[in-house]
Amino acid sequence: MAKKTPPRKQRNRKNAAQAAVDASVEINSSNCSEGETLEAVNLYEFYGFGNSLQTYTQGETLDFASIADQEKQVTGKDGTGAVTSIKNASNLIGRSISAGLPTNGSHYYFNTQQTPGISSGGVTGSNVVVFSFGKNGTQAPYIPQLVHAQDGLSTGVEYTFFLPASVTGASGANMPANHSRSLEITIAGAVAPGESVQVYNTNVAGARSATGSAFTFSASYCSTPNYTHQTMRILTSSIASGSPATSKSGIAIVYSASYTVDGTKENTPYSGLMVSINPSALVT
């Protein structure tokens, strides 16, 4: 006798299929299987930004080393296909604990669009330990067509996260002792083809200076591994200071969400984007 699909699972699958239709996601065009793609849709409908079980509230501060938070890191897969934490791609948990550093961090989403090339706008952080994610968060894969729907991202859209110099203080004065020489920035996950993430150092007038190479890694959610990461450091002594009321100096992370539209790439799930910023004692 054939095994029956539980009614709740059937409902979830039906709801996911309808959500895909509503967002014009073409399941059959995905580079992942129908089942994997529908599961990705279903998870986003629960846990994605603006949905009922959104993983984090904007600006929420919590213990990123806690078991409860680690259990929410489910979109990464290692070379064997096992689930692994993209958020901890650089072993930030272990390094923070070993160094005796606090493991509380603020959590944000890249959710505010701004005009490309304009220094103002975006989401502003207020902590020296920060995580910022694409709208899928950490409990759902990222499908461009589902997340952005009719926003027309193929024409060019930027999302920006900005950490003002006033948060770090002059030469890291507001950062933990012995870990104030630089800000360590890790970009991890996988974005859609055509998208990129670039780190900038901004001066008091808001003019940007690119730091390091752009992150452009793109592998489908069903790949093994399905993510990578890159890490850079910006010396706190290189971050311009100025009046907190008028200065636009700090660190800007710019997510250029202008994905390639070819019928498959925008309908394929990806593990999504995670950017972390934390204090460091290192200078290289």
C-alpha cells in the first residue's frame, strides 16, 4: 500500500504552490527539484521578512552563541550535504568565546532600497557586533522572484547597511579593550547571479571608498556546498571621525540586488546573504 502524505504536509505544499503562482515563480524552471523549490517557497512564507514567523525583528539583540539561535541557522550545506551555519562561517562563536568577548549581537535585514550611488539611506546599525541578512533570513532559502516579485530588480536596486563611526568611536574607543584595532567584516552565503555585495569606508561627507573585492558567489540551494565566505578587516584608525550630528563617516555594506533574468536563475533557491561585523584585535 502506497504511503500517504500527511494532510498538514499536503496543505503546506498546496499553500506553497499557490504562493509561487502569486509571485510568478516558475517552479519547473528552477535549477533545484520541484520538491526543494516548493519547500523553499513554503519556508519563506513562514520565516521571511514581513511574514508571520520572521526569524528576527529589525534591530533585535540576542545571544548568537545560544543553542536557540544556532538552531535557526538552516540554509547552509557543507560538501557532504549536511546542514551547517552560514552565520558562523568564520567560526565567530568559537573565537568570541575564546577571546572572552560578549556574544550579543544586533540583527538586521537588507530591506530598505535606495538610489544607486547615493550615500544616504538604508538601514543604520547601533552596535559593534552586527548581523545583516537578505529578506529570506536564516530559516528559508532565497528565491529572487519570490522575495522581490515585481520590484524589477533586473534594472538595478541597492540595499545598504550603514554602521556610523559614532558607534565605534574614534579609533575604536567604544569597542572592547584589546579588540579595537579593526572591524572584521564577513560576507557569507550565496546570492543570485548578477548580484553583489561590496564593503565601503565612507568619509564625513558620505563619499565611498571600496574595501576588498565584491562578493558575488552564486550556487543553488541544492548544491553541495551551497555557500562560501570571505572576510576582511578595516582599521578603526582609518574610519574618519566627526560630529555625530553631521558626519556621514563609517562603514557601508551595499547589496546590489540586480539579479540576472533568464527564466531559471530568478526561479532558483539560493542559501541567501549574511554579513557580520565584529571587533577585532587584528590589523590584516
